Amino acid sequence: MEKMISVHQLVKSFDNEAVLKGLDLTVDKGEVVVVIGPSGSGKSTLLRCLIGLNDITSGTVSIEGEAFTSESIVSKSARRKMGFVFQHFNLFPNLSVLDNLTLSPVKNKIMTAKEAERVALELLGKVKLENKIGSSVNSLSGGEQQRVAIARALALNPEIMLFDEPTSALDPETVKDILNIIKALAGTGMTMVIVTHEMSFAKEIADKVIFMDDGKILEVDTPDNLFNRPQNKRTKDFLDKIIYM
Ligand SMILES: Nc1ncnc2c1ncn2[C@@H]1O[C@H](COP(=O)(O)OP(=O)(O)O)[C@@H](O)[C@H]1O
Ligand SMILES: [Mg+2]
């Protein structure tokens, strides 16, 4: 199996305090990996280290075989292989839906304005927002904003999608729309790492589930094993505490 992501002994410290304490992880091409764990366990930091939003303190991260360490930074080419969807959308608030999708590809001279617009229209069709193309993102609902964010993350045709609690800030009735879009993406063979508290979704979509606690990966297994037969006491305690299914 081709490795899309490979993490070796990843440590990330803030002010000399390690919040990631030596993580090892691999993600194969087309694999869907779900990361669960209590708040503060380091899930967001892990995703941010993968894409270079946080530099790393020690260890290595490789994206399709291209490695970076504390001394190097993720290359532009590796960075462009990944799309990132945040809990709070992180859109450009004063811009239109269309401009949110076209700004970066055009500014970075990856696409002409015309090309970027064609790609944007196609992606907005996929997330069913063609009718909002000229609207300011401020005027959209949370679910609509997250759909724009997903379309924007797909605009550069990434090989890997990273989702950090993509439905945590949404009204319950819009959660399913977003989960269905993510499911459809998984169906296209997209490699994905998803941090989520939606356990039934995780069960359905994940090839493997990672349980993190206190900056460490304590358990990695199939969803069936991890949810039904957790081996680690802390995994079991975490699952017992949350209401799901
Ligand atoms: N920029 C930062 N500066 C200092 N501490 C941080 C920063 N980002 C995250 N942390 C700390 O790292 C730990 C892990 O945070 P985070 O990765 O956001 O956890 P999770 O996403 O699992 O809730 C927390 O204790 C958090 O306070
Ligand atoms: Mg987080």
C-alpha cells in the first residue's frame, strides 16, 4: 500500500511543554482515518502539524514520501496536496462565496481567474450552493459556510483532506448534510483524516480509528474493535462517557 502520510515520533511542544508526545501514524492512499479523544488531547495540533500550520518540535512527518522535520518546513507542493476544513469554517468573511474559492488559486498563480471560476462553479454544484455564488459568506448559515469551506478545500484538487471537527459548530439539523458530503468524498477514494465526535458516522466511514489522550495515541484499531472491544481502559472510559449510537 502506498503511504500518503507517515508520522514518526512526532513531538510538538508549546513553551517547552509537550502536547504531542511522540506519535507514530501511517495513512495509506484512500484510507479514511478517524481521530477521537477528549478535549485537549492534541487532535487539532496533530492535524495542524501535518499541514504545517504548526511547526514540529521533533520527529518527522512525510507526505507522499516527502519528509519534513523541526529543521525544515512542509514544502508548498506537499502543502498543496492537502485540503483542511476547520471547525469554525475560517472563510474570508467579507468576500463572496465565489471569491472565497478563487482568491488563493489566483493569487498564488496556480490558476487563471477563468479556470478558478470554472472549478469553483463545479465544486459549488457538488455542495449544492450554486445559487449562493454571489452572496457574502457572512449572510450564510453555518451549514452553508461549512459547505463553502469544503468546496474551497477541494479547489486545488487535493489528494488528502483533513477535517477538524467539521460539524461541531453546526446546528443539529445541518450536521447530516455535511457528513453526507464527507461520506461522498470518501466514496471517491479520497485519503482523509477526520477529527470528530460523531461516533456513529465514525463507525460507518472509518477504515481505522485512533484514540488520543494526553498527547499520545493510546489505541488504533478498526471501528468494530475500537468501539465494541476497546483494549485500553482510557478508551473504554472515554466511550462510556459519551452518548452515541
Ligand atoms: N498555540 C498554542 N499555544 C499554547 N498551547 C496550545 C496551542 N495550541 C494548542 N495548545 C495546547 O495543546 C493542547 C492540545 O490542544 P488541541 O490540539 O487543540 O487539543 P484537541 O484538539 O484534542 O482538543 C491543549 O492543552 C492546548 O491548550
Ligand atoms: Mg480540537
